[in-house]
Amino acid sequence: REVPRASSEVAMATSLADVLREELRKEGVKLWLPPFSPSVAPGVAAGNEFPALAEKYAKRLAKDLGQVTGALEDLRQHALLKLREKTRVTVLGKVLGGGPLAAGRQELRVELCSGMTGGEALTTLSAHLSDLAGATQQLRAIASGRVLAAGAETLEQQGWLSDLSRQGQPLRVLLVRSGPAKSTSSEAADPASGAAPASSSAASAQAAPTAAAPALVCPVARIREAAEHLTAQGFGDFELSDAATGKLVPVPPAARQALITAIALHARGRELLSERACGGVGGGGAEGGGEAAAATAALEFLAEADRCFERCEAAGAGALLGQIDNFGQLQLDICWAYALLGDTDHLPDAEKRLQVAERMINRQVTPFFMSVAEGKAKQGSTVDPQVLPSVKLWLLRGIARRCHGDAAGARADLQKADLFIRALQVDVTALEGLLVLGASRVQAVAALRRCGGDVEQAAAALLAAAPRRELARKERTAQRKFGTTLDGSYVDSALVSQLTGMGFDEKAAVKALKRSNNDVGVALDLVQKSADSNAPVDELALCSLISLGFDQGRAERALREAGAGGFEQAHAKLTAEPALVEGARMCNKGHELVAYKRPGDKSGSNICDDCGREDILPPEEIRRCAVCDFDLCLQCYERRGTGSSKRPADQPAPEDSKTRRKIDKDADAAAAAAREAAEAQEHAREEAREVVWRELGRCLRRGDIEDEVAGVELHEEDALLQQHLSSL
């Protein structure tokens, strides 16, 4: 049994602790950090340097080593306990997903440290779940609508703050197991359309792989990485198009990756939410299908999309986010997933998201429009589908207010949502009449809502929609054909027609518009100079200059620049230029060409000024003269000679064949390395393309996204509305 120490011993221990604390302060020793503590967890054994520290202080203070070691250990444990209070993150996890995730456990309580990395936290959480021990790649943790990234970022950096910041309350987390990804078969559709649910959309690859890829385990993060890889150096296999006009939308280069990836993931999340009605998510059983399983699967994609939108805003595209509906719609979709899960733990996060959605809705529809729509709804008329986001907002806000105990506010919101849901219903007979015309159910419902329930106007609108979509498809085709300008915007096809109408060559007009960023005045000057450079020259004068030893290309250029001055002025110009070694590579003005690779974060592309090849993008390397804005692709560069660079005649060439062989060998090695790098990057792109196509292909290639939003049937919303209204 333990024998209490005498009071004198306690006093001595206290005095020793004070002395040691002062010594530690003077020397700046922190016992809670390595090498004295390998971990911040209290109770963990001391580090390797701890005994040496105790021995040093015992000799310095002439104290017993055992007493000094005990006192230092007490100080170390006390420091760790204080640190633990400051950095403790108590996670209260709600377990979601099919399978024996946690042997029937529905909640999980774990203490983490805010200094942990995301990967360490996921390892700790998975260790508490019997079937996921050691399989952190299958566990997703979602807090406040954000997925915890399994990277080097700490919990604090990812918004998982300590309990002190929440007044001691635990952090509510959804723990989701990522099972095998659902394989999606691609359908033949317009590859340029498709996409996101509101005013912008992401369209997937031009052509599908010939063989269907097997259904593999594919976490959402892997899909995000694949989509980002495809858009790293350009739009890749994605395009952003306006769902209202059908035209392609330029995106700021810095935000391109994040924005397109966000829209793609959002589209997939919405598709998973819509599959709940037909049990398309998961298998059978209590957790395998239905609304909860659909919301669980969708929430991963929606949370990743939200994270990408945040990165997009951080990259300076906040103004663009304010112009498109996708970001506001995403906030509603995340809250809708919470509602389907019956998850009141994330109520504060839902309320913040609803405020964001409300601000975006108010920018899209005016109070006057909503007032007129409400008047029509009270009269029993069919209202315009532009009110749909507001209806969902009122429904979700009413549910949130009810959970907060605000019965009056909840009743007002839910009754308003109920009024508009009734006004959005369409006549079944009119609907069947439109279906006979060949319209889909979604298209027919959308048309009836837009036309106020008038079946004749709706039929006329449906018949007029096909030519409009075909015109939009041709416009997108033209945009793709001409490519983008140096600032990343698409070449204006109308300006191309304007220049070709003046008699200029289309290829030259497009090239000039690309270099001038669609400035028609600058483009006109460029295309005129280009036409002058291709004008015929005096054959007799040209032959005379060639006979004097001048290169034909230089002779032609000199004659064109001489104009009326003819042979004499061209000869004088050529004589004044420094002589150049025969076969050396140079721009048309004799400047040296240097190796150049376009930076990945720089918009636009390069054009070879010899063969005219366009859209040269990294990792392909070219040879460039920055002074003259003159570019050569490697093929044209090789045809211009055998030297590695342009050399004036007064600069001596390599003196012996050994030096020349070394130069050639180095050039060959560099070319081989460049080819290998290009092949490796293309292989990575193919792998990423396969992942994106398998996981996102179907939801991104649909061409009726605008109608899908306007024609959505509100059965699930109505059922949830009545459930909460009846309890008030």
C-alpha cells in the first residue's frame, strides 16, 4: 500500500519543482515538445533526451537524480494536460453508409488534437471502426459541409478548431464509408452540352472510351484529382457553357481548375440526389437504398464541390461565382441532403448556407417578380419556374426554424412554400398532350410552367426549342474551332466573319484575333501585315539576291520591306545585317531562338509562325524569339538547319567534330527526355480521363439541364413539407 509523504517531503518537492521550472524557463526548454515528448497525448512515455536532461539538472542542483526525474516528469505531464485542453477536438461522429461499418454503432466519440494532420485524424477515426481499421482511404469525415482532406494540413487549418472555440461543445461530424463507385454508362449526346444545373455547365469528353471501365473503388477525392489533372494546362476534356444561351464561357486561368471541377462534382451530387426516388443508390436493406443512402452518397460529392468553389473564390473568381447559379444552388443541395438525413447536428452550418443561397437568389430575381408570382399563385395560376430556388429555400429555412423552436417563423416559411408548390403543379391532361409530341416529361413540365399552363404556347415553345439548341450547338462548334485568345476568352466568330468579309484569309484572321484578344482594330493591322508579308516579289530581283549568296527567305523579306525601292534597297538592307552561318536557326530578323515552354498558369497558346500550327500547349516545347514574338514548333525548327542555335559569322563554331558530336548528343538526350515526359503526362491524362468518364460521364453529357431544373417534380419536397407542417 502507498504511504503518504511527510509534509516536509511535499514542501521539498514543491520547492524543487519551482527551481526546475525557473531553469527550464531560462534555457527555453519545452518539455511538451520533441525530443522530450514524442507526442502531445498525456501519459505518453518521455522521449530519448529526457533522461539526459534530468541528469544534467541533478548535477547542476546537486539533487538526487530520482527526485529530479520525478519532478521533471510531473512538470511535463502538467504541460501536456494544459496543452491538451487548448488543442483538444472532441469529435461526435454520426456513422453513415451501408455495411457493418461499426458493428451497429450509430455514433462515435473520439478525442483528437487540432495539431494532427488530416491523415492522422482519419487513421485514428478508422481505428475505432471495426471494419475500417487500417483502411483510411475508405473513410470520409464531413464537418460543416466540408470533407476532411487526408493530406499534410492540420485539423486547425481545415477548420476543425479546438473545443474551446465552441465553448466546450463537441464537433459534429458525419462519418461516411466510401464503397465501390457506381459505374455509369455513357449515352450518345451532344458532347458540347451538358452540365451544371443553373446558368453554367461542365461538358465532358468529346468521345467516350470504346470499352466500359470496370466498377472500381473510386473515392470522391480521386475523381476530383482526375478532373483537376485534365484541366491543369487548359480546359482539357471539359468546357464551361451557359445553360441559357448554350455558348461557351471563358474562365479566369487561375480559377479554371477549381471552378470546372466544382461544377462537375456538383452535377454528380445532384444526380445522386435525384436517384433516390427510384432506389438507384446502394443496394437493399435498411441502409442500402432510399433517401438516406442517396443523401449519404451525394453529400461526399457536394462537400468536395463546395471545397473547390472556395478555392475558386480564393483564386480571384468571386465575381464569376456571383454571376452563376451553381454556387447558390449547391448550398441548397447540401442543406437538402441534411434534411433527407434528418441531421439536426449540422443545423448551424445549414443556416449559414441558406443565408448565402438567399443572397444569390435575391440577385437573380427581383422583389417585383416575386410579388407578381405570389399574386398568380394565390389566384391558382401556374407560376414561372424561376421561383423554384426560392421555394426550396423557404422549405429548408422553415425546417431549420422549426428545429430551433421558432414555430411562427417556420409556419410562415412552410406555408409560403406550400402555396408555390401548388402553383407549380401542371395539368395532367395538358402534360399528356405534350408527351405525344415526343417531349420528355421533364421538358413538358418545364414548358407548361414557363407558359403559365397554356398547352398551346407550351407546344409551340417545345417545337421552337430544337432549332434554338441546334443553333447553340453550331455556335459552340465554331468557338471550339477557333480556340481561345491570349487572355483565355474565346475568339469571337462574328469578328472572324467581319474580317473574312473584307477579303482576308480565315486562318490569318483567327490568328490575328487570338493575338489581339478580339480587338478588331489591332487584328486588322496584324492581318494586313501578314498579307503584306505574303505578297509576291520581283522574281528577277530575288534571283539576283540569291546569286549573291543571300538566303531566299531573307531575300524575300528584304524585297517586301523595300517595296518600291526594289533590288538596291533590299541589297543594302541585307548587306547591313550581320552575316549568319549557313543552316543556323533564327527568326526572320536574325535573332536567336531560345527554348520556351508556356507556363501552366498562363492562358492561351502558341502558334508556329512557319507551318501555322495552332494551340501549342505545354508540356510541348517550342523555340521562340521574344523580341519579334516569333515562334517555331520543334519540327519546323529541326527543318531550319542542324545547329542548336543561331550564330553570327564572327562567332566561331565548335572547332572540332568531337565538340559538335557532344552538342548533337546533348540535343538528342534532351529531345528524348522531353518525349518521355510528354508520354508520361499523356499516360496520366488517359488514366484521369478514364476515371472522370466512368464516374462523371453520364451526368455531364445530358443536354437538357435547363429543362431538368425547371421541370423537376416536387414530390419529395411536398412530402417533407407536409410532414413538418402537420407537426406545427
